Amino acid sequence: MQLKKNPQSDLRNYSSLLFALGLCIVLLVSWRAIEAKTYEAQYDYESLNVDDDDDEEIPITEQIKTPPPPPPPPAPEIIEVVEDEEEIEETIIESTETDQEEIVEEVEVMEEELDLDIPFAIIEDVPLFPGCERVAKSQRRKCFQEKIMKHINKNFRYPEIAQEMGIQGRVFVQFMIGKDGNISGIRTRGPDKNLEKEANRIISKLPKMTPGKQRGRPVRVPFSIPITFRLQ
């Protein structure tokens, strides 16, 4: 047995109408969604007007200076009563004048100082080599040195034994011109005894001189000079 459908109950007959109706509904919903508006909440802030505020008046205050406390009263002076019977020491003022004994002691000390040896380079009045007496005082030192060099060259003799052995060198000679002008205390130092002996002989032949003076008094004057021995 076959079922028979009612031609009016067939939904395919209304498919076009239903499609058009659904399309209209979709368009309507889309239009409403597009036309819908949203409003944001707005808040108004009142601006702060500084000019409207009343200025606060600050009272002018003056700093009161507190005076310093008064100084303490001075302590009472204690006056010590001295009895008349107390002995007062007297200050003795010594005289500053020198007596005859002190002057004699100073003279003796000065004489002891002048008894020292005064080097040739700093002595006031150099010893006078014979022949330098008439030379000016400023030239006497130079005259003395020239005269002694002439004396060495005049009395110089080269020791034969030193020549044979080929010994040569420089001998340093030191001697003393005494207060009486005589030569003493000859000391030599050189490379050979024969050369030292010859240098001693040359210096011992120096003539007597006028002694050197310091502060107008004769003094001993040490003098040193090198003598060179050289073979030619």
C-alpha cells in the first residue's frame, strides 16, 4: 500500500517564499546591527581656578634676640698684708766694665789663636821670598810662587838611578815657613824614594824668608807644591 501525499502539504512549493522571507530577516538584522550606536560616558572635570582662592596672609614675625647672660662678678682680690719685719731681697746690679785681669786674659787667648798655622791661601801678609820686598802687596803672593818655581828649576837634578830604572812621576812636597822665616818640617810623597829624596834636597836649599803675618803678628805658614820628574 503506497502513501499518497497531499500536494498542498509539500514544502517544496513554498521554498522560494521561505528563502525570500529568510533573506529579508537576515538583511533586517544586519541593518539594525549597522545602525546601532554606542554612547560613551563622559565626565566633566571642573578646572581649578587658582585666582579664585583667597591668598593666605602670612603674619610678619620678628625674631626676638635674647640678650646674653651678664658676666659673673669678678672675684675679689686677695690682698696679702706683708709685715714690716719681713726682709726684702735686694737685687745686686753687677758692673759690666772689664777689669785689667780680663783684658790680659783676652790678650792671651788672642796670642794663642795667632799661634795657629795659617794657610798660605788665606793669610793676610804672605811670607816674602828674597827679592819680593819691593813688590806691591797685591802681587806678593804671585811673586812668591814665581820665585820658588825658579828655585826648583835652578836646583833640579834628576837622580841617575831613577833615570836608569825609568822611574818618573810627581812628588808632592809640604813644608813649614816658621815665625823666623826658616824652612822646616819638609815632607814628601811620591812614586819612588829617590825622587822624594831629591825633592827634599831642593826644598831644603830654600833661602830664609820674611815670615808671614796675621793681624800684624808673625805666624807659621804651611806651603805645599808638586815637583814633576819626567824623562825625555
